[in-house]
Amino acid sequence: MGDVSLQCLGVGDGWPCADRNHSAFLYRLGRTRVLIDCGESVSRTLRAAGASPDLIDHILLSHLHSDHYGGLFMLLQGYWLAPRRKDLTIHLPADGLQPIRQMLDAAMIFDEMLQYRLAFERIQAGEPIRAGRVKVTPFHTTHLETLRQAHQTKHPLRFEAFSFLLESGKRRIGHSADLGMPEDLDPLLEKPLDLLVCELAHFTPQALFRYLRGKPIKRVVFMHLSDRHWRNLRKLGALAKRSLGGIPFHFARDGEEFSL
């Protein structure tokens, strides 16, 4: 594998999946390992791959839908039982800071039982997260705007969702997480990308492909496909080939790895 790589631990969307794990993407950037999202089965997948409990340096949760953090508690239980010793910071939307701490206490995963320091930090749009020599910059997306408009009066949450720009040396990777519209990608594409890892569940493929055409992207890896698109990859691939204007692309599967 190259000095910068991506391992897809879970590429499924938010619906129940019989053949895909939920969202979890492990980036290796030099000596730094960053896990973006922590969907169901991430603990088993990492264990099956022989990953050390100390492998991951930072965890980033893009938003608080269960398919993006439902595997976190089992992962942290594993870090207690097969003990992790390296400190860990979990970066997440502000709405999750107190509830996740409370859930860990309810699950009896107490700080004093851990052999490492577990810290939680709020993600703030535009404020870079430093992970060793890696810079990860979060940007707001409109993924949760419809829910905000429908429910904020009764549930006064921030309804935050984020995409991420990962920079390591001269390498630039965009990770969409979940979007509300293709234009949410604008901040990631202000400069050319070596790789865009992009969801394809919350708008039509035609709209996304039209948006991406002509953009300065060396390669696109599509993930988080709806079940309908997942079952028709040949047709979807033909549409992408016609529409993307020559940008190389791939539809990711669980377990696949990509290097730069």
C-alpha cells in the first residue's frame, strides 16, 4: 500500500443491510490512522483484520445518525477488554458530547477502567483538527436541514453534519460523509483533490454526476449507495462513465483498499 491509503470497513447506507457494513472508513496518512465514522460491525471488522487496539489515532463522527456511530460502544468496550494503551480522541458534533459520555457510564465503561485517556472534542466547521502531521478540516453539510426544519422546535438540537478535507503532505482527500445536496462539496473542491470519497444515497446520481463533471478530481470512490443503486451497479456505472467526463471512479465494497 502507498503512504496514503483508504480501507473501506463499511460502505452501506442507513437502511438495514444484509451484505454491507455501515459507514466506517480507515485512512492511513503516513504514520497516522484516522477512522471516519464508526458504523455497526466496525469492531468485528477491525478484529478480523488483525488490527491492534492501538492502531487508530483519532475517530471522527460526521453526524449522529446511528449508521455512522452505532458501532462506537462495542469498539470502546473492546478497547477496555483487549486493552488499548494509547490515548484516543473522538471528534464529534456538539449534540453528542454529553449523551455519549452518559451512555458509556450506563454501559459501565468507566474512565477509571481504561488504560488510556479517552477524550471527546467538539467538531467546529472550518477549524482544523491536527492528527500528527495530518490536518483534517471539517465543513458543514446540509444533510440534516430537513430534520432541523421539521423537529427543531420540539427537539432543540444543532443538527450538525460534516464533510472532511484530509491533507497529508501534498495529498488532498475529500470525504463527503452524508450530504444534503451535491453543492455541499464546494469547500472540498476549492483546490484539486487526489481522491474524493463520496456518498450516493441522498440525491439522484444524475445530479451528482453533473455536479462533478469537470471538477479537479483525480479519482472518485462512491460509497453509501442506496440499495436500489447497489443492485444495479452495471447500469449506474454506465451512467457514470457517460456523465463524469473521464474522471476515474469506483463503487466501493466492504474490505476494499485504495492507495495513493
